[in-house]
Amino acid sequence: MIIEGAIAVKAAMDSKFRKVEVIYIDKDKHTQDVAFIVHEAYKCRVNVERVPREFIEQNALGKTHGGIIRDVQQRRFQSITSLMVKDAPFLALIEGVEDSYNLGYILRSLYAFGCDGVILPEREWDFEDGTMVKSSAGASEFIPIHLTDDLAVTLSTLHDNNFRIISAYRGNNPKEIYQCDMSKGPILVCIGGPLRGLSREVLDNTDEYVYIPYASEFRNALNAASAAVVFASEVYRQRHQQ
């Protein structure tokens, strides 16, 4: 399986969830990125092959490879129990997002603001096409991800382990995000996509409904990627303020 670009290659080498088989680099490319990748690959005992540009072009999926591609094993996903090992985890459930670019942007924001793990409904997500790795700037290789085929069981497991389930939803008498205490304890923040939002299964298992207030009369919802930034940054602010 091929993933391309310096960011993706470096992320895969540092990831606990994927093994790099071999790295191919354009034999005429000599940059600091290349020197760093070769050095790190040597430490990790990953084989590096210098190849003609034509080989890169024939095997890359797109045009943004920058002369560097990698052959990797499939990404490993995590159990729900492994996401609960910290004292007060901050987890996120993302539902109804169909586009790999958008999911990549969401994973980038969640990882940047310290989210401890992401829960996704199981579907035909292709973590192997490189799109998600690139749009997440490598974050998809680092953040723990649990794929669930039974949301009810997953949510019940979290409730049994003292998680508060907080949903981004304007119905059912919600409170402003800035009035919702997310500063302590284990929490799961649920964010839905723009077309279908959150499922009834998630909403019926929600402890608190929260919305993002606007400064204007704008009536439409933010997309999931924007909402993820607001929620993740607010969790970080509350948990790190003096």
C-alpha cells in the first residue's frame, strides 16, 4: 500500500499504529526533508531505496508526492477500552462525515488540541488512500481511533465508565458551549456531519446538549470540521486555564 509525501512518510515512521515497509525517494532529490527521513529510517531499520523519478510517478496516487512515497502496512485500530486508560480522557465521536478530506481536517484539529481518541461508526473508510493522512497533516497516524459497529454498546460502555456524553445539538434545551463545564472528568464530545447530523441513537444517550453561539444572525450550522475546532479548543482552554 502506497502513501505519498514527506509529511505522510514522517508521520508513518513515528506512528504506533502502522508499520512502514520501504520508502522510495527520487534519486535526484536532495533536501533537508530527505536527509531527515533517511536518518530516521536508518534508526527505525526501514529500508530506503533511491529510484528514478519515473518510478515515483508510476506508483504515486497523485501529483503532490514531492518525490517521496512509502509502502506501508494497514493501519491498526484501537479497542474502546484502550481509549479509556487515562484518568480523565477527552474523546470525540464523529458521525455523518462522508468525505476523507473533511475527516482528515477534523482529526488534525482534535489531535492538535489534545483529544485522546476518536470513535467512528464502522464504514468503508479508506485510511490507505493517503488523502486522510495528507489533509490531517499526519494526525491520522497518531491519534487513537476506534471503529464501532454498535454505537449503543459503545455508548453504554462509556456510560458504565463514568463518561459524560456531550452532543453538539441545538434541540432539547441546549446550553452554550462556554457554559458547559468540560474541565474535568472523562467526556465524549459528539459532532455530526452537515447532512444527517447525529443519529437518534447518539442523541438518546446524550447527557448534555450544547451549541456554539454566533455573533451574527447567521442561521446555518457550522460544518463538522469547524465545530470540531471550536469544541476541541474549548476543552483545551478549560482544562489548561489557571
